Amino acid sequence: MEIILKETIDTLGQEGEIVKVKDGYARNYLIPQKKAVIVNKTALALLEKEKQAIEARLAQQQKDAEKMTAQLADKVITITKRVGDEDRLFGSVTNSDIVAGLEGMGVSVDKKSIVLKEPIKQLGEYKIPVKVGFQAIAEIAVQVIPETLAE
């Protein structure tokens, strides 16, 4: 089934694009959530009318992504955690911990945008990708250090 996207969806495409998806995905998720409409003459005419507004929104999203990438460039977040034998952490470092570290530096990021394959369970320095916009990814450094008794 061909549909017109009403908003940018990472796995499908950008707002205003015509994409082909499985019928069930369109009927059961995209159309009821108002994320897409079925391609027909009326929808195509409406798309032509809104094309300039869509392009302006996409350009603004691109500027916002570039601005966020510049903010995150060369950021190093230090997270202290309790450790046990062989420098293994009690618990782990998760997206929420990284978001809290970024907010402490004055950068606001949604925790869903942090791409952490699995929680960090050992001390060390890690490069963590952060989605800042459609097809734009910034990298931050996360240092996990042991919590000392003096703190």
C-alpha cells in the first residue's frame, strides 16, 4: 500500500514522502495514529499545496539537528558508580544516567535518542551515539569511574 507520510518516521522516511508499506502496518498503525494518509487524488493535491511548508519544517529540523550536534561535540560526561570485584559495577549505566549527566552540563536530550546497545556494566570510557535529528548522529564520550568512600 502506498501512503503519504504526515511526519518524519526514522524507519520509513521524511514528512511528505510517498512510501510503500505493508497493508496492516498502514491500516492498523500509521493511519489511525494520523502519521500517514493513503495516496489518492485529494491527498496528492493537498501534498502539493503544503510542499513549501513541509520543506520549511524539514529545513528547520536540519538546522536544529546541526545546532544540537554542535552542542554535543566534544562533551565528556563523567559518571561515578559503586564497583565490586574486577571493576564490575553494582547496577549499570543506562540512558537515564547519561541524560542526567547531559542536563548537568546544560544540554537537554530525550533519553530515547541515546543509542545504547546494552547498559554499561564496567568502568572505562565509552563513545555513545546520540540521535539529534533525522539521519543525524552526534557522539559523546562517557567516562565511568569508581565512587570513592570519601565522597
